[in-house]
Amino acid sequence: MRMNRLGAFLFLLPCVCPGMAAAQEIGTLESRSVSVEWDVGDWDGPLALTRVTDLLLGDGDEVYVAQPEYQQVWVLSEGGRLVRVIGRKGQGPGEFQHPQSLFWKGDSLAVWDRNRFRVSLFTAEGVFLRSFIAGVMSEEVGLLGRGSIVRIDGGIRVEDVISGRIKQRALQRQDLRSEETDTIAILSLENSRAQVHVGGLIQNTVQPFSSAPIWKAWPDGRGLVLVERSVAGLPRHPTFSVTVFDTLGATVIRTAVPFDPIHLDDETIDWVIERRMVPTLAAVEAGLLPLSRQDVTPGAYREAFYLPEIHPPVEDVALGANGEIWLRRETRGDSDTVDWLVLDSSAEPVATIRLPRDLEVICPGEATVVGARRDEMDVFHVARFRVLRSGANGLRNRYAPNSAKTVPRWLDGDQR
């Protein structure tokens, strides 16, 4: 089903167990819905997007799109029209090898090149300013404040993670001037990576049902969020935790959110495996892999995937420019939509929203939501939705707040 034919989506958050200990009731949550403003992406032509690794909102309707396979950043505006291209393939100033992530460093567009380990700064119009090295090899990078980055070191072999020889990694803050690093948190790697054996070839991939911690930095460098969501040895009244760190890596908010455990059913597993097979089958059809369609079987993925009894309660995190924290809840194989829980800048639940399950939300907000998706033909799209405020959903949730919670000072002033 194409995105532009989707209607509005409503979400009603299930009630949490009324006997929950150490929890208190909060007011009813606002129920938000969305309608499509535009959706772009073609098999070929001027809007034939490659893999979308990041999006960033600019002034007005502009959306910056990282296109690593083109070694460029595209700028979309006015209904998804391509208005300009930033950068080109190369190793020189203003050139990219793999533009992975986008940030705002003050008024400058910052583009992290994963292969060159550097951040390049441009004006919003795409004029190159300067670049700087962003630490050593890393799988993920975010900006923190005016002069530091947050990162996780790369270079770890998947085999060592799968075998358990390497069980954790440090989430670090690195000063760009002194190159000194501080550890913000230690993250478990258990059940985070997989190797799928397909027709004699090995594919390294992220475990779709991993309960390892996930983190995300705000694109303007104001701070970062860490969600710990383990489903191992759940207590009677389980919770997942949300921690907010400031630009120095200090904890400013930590809170627990209760959830109802949901059994991981075969229909959900089959849907996820089917989606994971799409790019491999497309590569086979294009002659890019020395395989036949018969080599790509669901059994190979099922054998490689970690399949817990309970679905991890949070699948992804998206951060809004207004300080909101959006948490993607469990994907269900029998539904075309997925539920999101919206926390305000103090990490208090304030709203719920339902969105298409194939949409990766990257730029959420009170007025608009922008994200990327991949359709049934493995064509990448960028879509923008208008958020409709429809009042409280009439259900009460339970929430375990941090009794020592303070005003989120990380939101005060310009820390970029």
C-alpha cells in the first residue's frame, strides 16, 4: 500500500496492570493522529533515493537527506521536490565517501562521513565551511554541545559479539580539541548482532528483536537519550528505563516506564524475516549476488535470529526539536501500524500516536513527522506527515517517576 493512500492513524495505549508497585497514575494521555503531506521515492528518475541513513529538518519545509551511496546530501522542499544537492564523491574538502549522519552545529549543517571519520560543516545552502576529525573508527556518532561528540567505537568483529567474547562496549563523550574521552555508560552487546548464512555467503546484520540498550543524540547537540529495555528475568511488574544526559555526559533525568509484556508470536517473526529478505532478493534479481532465489530462505534467517519469548518493549527512539522523546513500541505482525509513546522534555508520558509500521521516524514534532521507509519493491521513500491533535484518549496509564527528577536544564539556553 503506497503511503499517499494512507489515512489518519489513531492509537489507544493499553492499560497497564493496576497492581503495579511503586507507580503512580498520571493524567490521561493525548491521542495524536497523522495525515500524509507528501511521500517521494521512485524506482528510477530524479527522486530515485538510495538507502536513507539520516534526515534533518531545516528552515521552513526543507528536509536534508543523507544519501551515502550517492556520496551526497539531498535537500527536499515544497512537497518533496529536490531543490539542491550538497557534496560529491571524493576525499577532498566538502566531498564524501559515506555521509552517514546529519546534525546542526549552531547554524551550520554538520555531515559525518563514516568512512573518513570526519565531520564536514556547510552553510544551510550547501557552501562548504570546514571539517574536523571525529575520533577513531566508530559505528555511530552524535554531536554534544559546542565541542564534543558522543560515539561508540567500531572495529569489533561480529563473531566476537555472537560468541560472547565481547559482551559490552562503552558509550563515550570525546572532546574534539583535547581528544580526551569520558565514559557515559557501559552498554551490553548481548544478542545484538547476527550472521545469516545464505547460499554460502554470510550476511552481518542487527538482531531485529535485540533487547540491548539503544541511544540517540539530539541533532542540535543538546544532549542524548539512553533506553535500557532488557526482557531477561522480568520482575512481576516490569519497566524499561529512560535516561537523559546533558552535553557533558551527566545524567539529568532517569525514569522508569512500566509495560505489559507481549509474547513474540510467529506472525511477527515471519513478517520481520520477510522484510529482511527483501534487499537480498532484490540484489539477487539484479545479479549483484551469486545466488538464486532458492538460496534465500526464511529458515536461514530464523536460525540466525535471537527469538526471545517476550518482545522488547521499545524498538527505536526518535528525538524532537522541542525536546520530546518518541519511543516506538512493539511491532505486531498482524497490524499495518505501530504504536509510539511520546514523552515530554521531562520524560513524562504526554501522548500516544500510531504510525505505519514500515516508517522509520527520524524527525518527530508536535506539528509534523518526517521519516524514511522502504516499500514492497525495496524502493526507499521519504515521507512527511501532518500531526493532528485530537485530545485525550480516555485511558489512564501508570508511570514510575524518578523522585529526584529536576527541571531539564539541558533545554535551557544555547549549548550548541
